[in-house]
Amino acid sequence: MNADILGSILALMSLAGAGIVLPRQVILENWRALAIWGIAALAFFLLKAPPLVYLLVSIMVLVLSPLCAECKVALYVAVAACLPFSFDWQIPFPGINFLLALLPAKTMAILLLLPALFATWRPHRMGTLAVVLLIAFSLYGSLLIGAEFSATATIRFAIDQFLVYALPYAAILCALRSEEDVDESVNALIVASVILAFIALFSTLRQWNFYLYNFYTDERGGFIRVIATANNHSLGMHLAVGLLLLEAVRERLKIGFTRMWTLRFILLAALFFTGSRGAQSGFIVGAGLVFGLIAQSLAVRRLMLFGMIVGGIAAAYWLVFGEVSRIDETGNFAYRQELLRTTLAYLSEHPFFGDFNFARSGRFDHLLQGQNIIDITNYFLQIALYFGLIGFVMVFTPFIGTGLRLISAIRRRASAKSQSLSRTQIGLFGSLVAWAVTAATTSDIGITVHVGLVVCALGHAAYLVSRETSADEMESAETLSASPVNG
């Protein structure tokens, strides 16, 4: 059978599998997403040419796009990974090679998030520190690019970073105004994870990454490392997040015993076959947090917080000074340790603005890989090297802030009325920590940034919803107590 036809069949079978195992109400809520995934699969395998594929998929997204802004956000979350992350279309522009390289997540951001943001513009949320910093990073990075390269590269970078960083965060924060809005987007993230899991499992069964496009594939333990429409690390990250959220909200979705264990098996098996130890480690850490926080024991929560602090300090010390050769036959840990040491030493000389030419400085030559590249296997170090501590603060302050907000919201949970939202916040907090652990083992390749920003923005939105709900409840209680009937 022709490879393209077989690939399209496997893609449609993956969608059918997701439709079977997911709860009926989730499928009905996300039928548009499944339709777009199916259209995108057929277009990718049968049309192949990026302009034709993107035009067809864009038309169908516009046709199927719901009217409400919060529904557009949920659809974006569900379909941002519907095409391979490396499947790009370079938009031509007079006088230069191209103005913008369209990628799946950026395309969906333009089609769905821009209208959602304009429809629900909320100055008090647009003015939050997180949104301001992410917009500032787009401008700051553009200035550094302009100083180092060309004006074209400056414009291109500014547009790229706005679509990748600022727009998703701002649109999610402005559009999601209620607990139901947050739930809908969380459900959409789970749907995307289950679809990706089925693609990964069919890839494993065939030993063929059928969505592979301008990217490489390798093996581990006698199996190919599956990538679906991402790369193996960011795919594993998405699967881990999906499963953690599923564990947190299973009561709200009323998932039965058999269905829940089926979903667990599918997601865990797919996570295993990614071969991403970073994503697997992130899931283990995140799962410990989710199950511990759901337990509702104050002693357990305090023990976990203490363990996170001590464990984080111990892990950081071990990564810099520890002896890894005894547990590292392949040299992966040793490479990452040397990368960390070299980066920290280099940053001490270029602390604020980083250095785009670090690879040509000679200081990293001992880290050159077989392809004559320096593999920056740490997203945090990658940002610091290119943009310095100023860029590092701009990018990661929103993540730290959301984590602290979620911890605060989880600690305050008391009323039975807020238990569902509290579970969602727990799932998002565990997912955020899992993402951070994984991001420390991979670069921004694949959908790493997309997954992290979506989880972070959803966590921020969930916190704001809970705070506004608490304020409304307090105001209602004060009004009731002051009424003549109660006087």
C-alpha cells in the first residue's frame, strides 16, 4: 500500500481510537477538533505541498470555528499540534526571502486566538505582569536580533515571538472567565494528548513515524522513539500533562474504572515509547504532586513542599558537582552536566544580554556532537545563553508566578463548591512542574514552548477565576447579612 495512503489511514484510526476511549461528553464538546485533525491529516498525506495544506486547513478552521471566544481558545488548545511541528510554509515577501514561517501552532494562534483576544479584550488582564513581560520579551529579543543580524530578522523574530509567547498567554487569560471556560480548555488539552498517544502507539506497532517531516528518528531499546507530530521529548511532555490533568479531573468527567484504566494504559504506553527519560521523570514528579495534593492532608502537603525544596537543591547540587559516570553508560548525564558547568561559567562573563555567538566562542567546542552542533539540551540554559538573565527573567517569571498562585489557591480551598476547580488547579500545578522538569532536559524544539505556555496560562486563568469567584461569594454573603430579613 502507498505510504501516504497508509499514513492517512493510521491517522484516521488514531482519531477513531480517541473517539472511542474518551468520555462521550468530551467528544461532543470537541467534535470540531476531531474534524480539523482529520482534515489536516488527509491534507498533509495526500496534498503534501505546504501552501495547499495550510490554505485548506485554514479555511476549514475558519468554517468550523465557534463564535464564542472561550470556545476558540479550547479549539486552539486541541488542534495546535494537528500537523507536524516541522511542517512549515515560508510566506514570501517582496525584496526578502520570506517574512514569516508558518507552523501549526502559529497558524492556529492567528486563526483562533487573535479573534478571541479582540473579542474579549480585558485591560486589567492584559496589564498583568506575565503578559507585559512576554510582550516585552518579544521586543527585547528583537532588539538583540537587530543588533546582531538584519532588520528582516528583527521583524521576523518579533512576529514569531508574539505568536509563540505573548498571544497564546494573553488570549487564554482574557477569554477564560469562568470555571466552565477553564474546564473546556483542560478537556481540549486532554483530547489532544489522547490523539497524540494513539498516533504514537500506531507508530510503535508499525515501527514507523508516519508523521515524520524534515526531522530525524532514532531508536532506544530496540524500538523507534515515537514523535507523532512533535519530537519525542515534547510529545512525552504533552502526554504527561494530559495524563496528570486526567487524573485530577476524572471525578468531574465521571470516568468509570475501565475507561480510566484504558486511558492510563494508552497514555503511559505512548509515554514509554517516546524514550524520553526527561518527560517520564517529569510525569513521576508531577504525579507525586497531584496525588499528594488530592489527598487533602495538610501534613502531606507540607511534607511535599519541603521535599520539593530539598530535592530541588540536592538535584541542582548533584547536577553541577555530582559524579554521574557510575549511572551513565551512554554519557547523556555527563554531557548535560558539562553543558551546565560551561554555560554557568560563560554566563558569568555575559550575564545580562547573553551572546548569540557563544557557539563560536571556542568555550563550547568540547561539547560538539557528531553532526558538528552543540546540543543545548536545556530550555532554561538556552534562553539564558541567547538572551541573558534579562531575557530569562522575562520568559520564566510568568511560570514562577503561576506556580506560586496555584499553590496559594490550593492552600485556600475549603468550600465544597470549589472542589472541582481546586482539582483542576492541582492538575495544572502538577503539569507545570512536570513541564519544568522536562524542559530542563530538552530545548525549545517541537512543541515544548507551546505546551508550557498553555499550561501556565490555564493555571493563571484558573487562579483568577477562583479569586473572582471568592470575591463574589464574599460580597453576596455581606449583602445577605446586611439585609433587613437578617437584621
